[in-house]
Amino acid sequence: MEDAFNSVLTTALNLQNFVTVDNSLTEAAGMVKNIAKRSVTGSAEDLTMGQGNTGAVEVTFSSTPYTVGTTQARFSYYDEEALADPKVVDAGIKGMAEIMVNDFVAKAVAEWEKTSHTTTGTLDFAGIVDALAALNLENEDGLFMLINPASLASFRKALKDELKYVEAFARTGYIGSVCGIPVYISKAISGTNEAIIAHKDAVRVFTKKASEIETEREGNIRKNTIYSRKVAVVALVDDTKVIVVNP
């Protein structure tokens, strides 16, 4: 039998390149995890003799509740299928992993899109420069951009020679770099000509280190089922490090 199978993939991105994975989750599925978000305001002042500060550095704290969930995929096959195609089990396990990654990517996109930082513009050089200016970060190292594949042709035409290819960013989905920001394509970005510019510190995936794998067998009909589970919560933790560009 031909060694091939069709997987319906939302994206081929390696999620760990775009979010921070935190394996310290202690809450169980169904429990609430409060995600702390802090912002710092204030400035230093130049003072002369006898003067004191007129203001102070202030830390604003907020907490957002997230419900911890169980992400599960299931794959079933019969003994006869495995005998006819020895690769069917490997294909099913790979498919489960891909589908679970897709689920977490979709959740990460939903969290990025919660940001209070948005800008309206076209996906050309000027639009990207304006978005970076609106993000207003002192250090842009570690930023990346995600666009939908449907935007790729117009994006390349608009950028022309401004779209550079940097070998250091040669990962799945990478199409080039603009203003030093690597650009990737993903079907998880739903809007045509929409872009997300973010740092991996913006969204955090809180999870338990090990994935749970369970198998069961119905001996009478020779049916085998594999379950893959991950207990996790995906949350926007730093609103200052993500901006959405809308067309």
C-alpha cells in the first residue's frame, strides 16, 4: 500500500517558536487558574539640591481567570487494518499530534487577538513600520509576524525587495524578513491581509510536562483505540508584546 495519508492541517508551525511553554501547571482540568498581568508606569527625574520626586514608579496588577482544560485526540484502528497497512498506526499517531498542535495554535491566535494594541493599515513596508512604531518596544529582538497564506501573493508584491530571506530563521512556514522581523504563514490567521506581530513572551501555555497516552482494546472485534491528552491553559500574559494589523 502506498505510504501516504492525508492530514487536514491548520498549520505546520512549531508552536514553541511563538509562545512560551510553562510546564509548572499544578491545577487539574476544570479548575481555575488566575493569570497575573502587571504593568509598570512612572519615570525617573533629574533633581537639584533640595528637590524630591514629584511622582513614583507604580505597578498595576490585574488577574484574569482561565479554566484549565483537557485537550484530547482519539485514533481507532482494527487489527486487519494494521496487517494490511503496517504504517497505519504511525500515521494515526502523527495525525493526532498534528491535530493537537493545531488546536493549541488556534488558542494562541485567539489570545493574541485579545490584545488592546491594534492598527489599521496595509501589509506593505509602511504599514509594518507603523505597526512596529505603535507597538513602541525599545528592543524588537524576538518579534515575529504571522499572516494567512491567502495574503502571501499580495504581501510579496507589496514588499518586493524589502522582503529579505535570512537563513537563521529557516523554519517551517518562514517566507522572509521585514525590518528584521521574520514572517511566517499560518492558516490559523483567519483574516486575509491581517497580521499578528508578537513576541513569544506575549502568550504562555501553562501545561503539565508529560502528555497522557491511553490505549484500550475491544478484543471481540479486534478494535484498538489510542487516546492522547494534554491538560493545559493558553493565556495572554503580556499585552505590550503583541499587536494586530487589520486591513
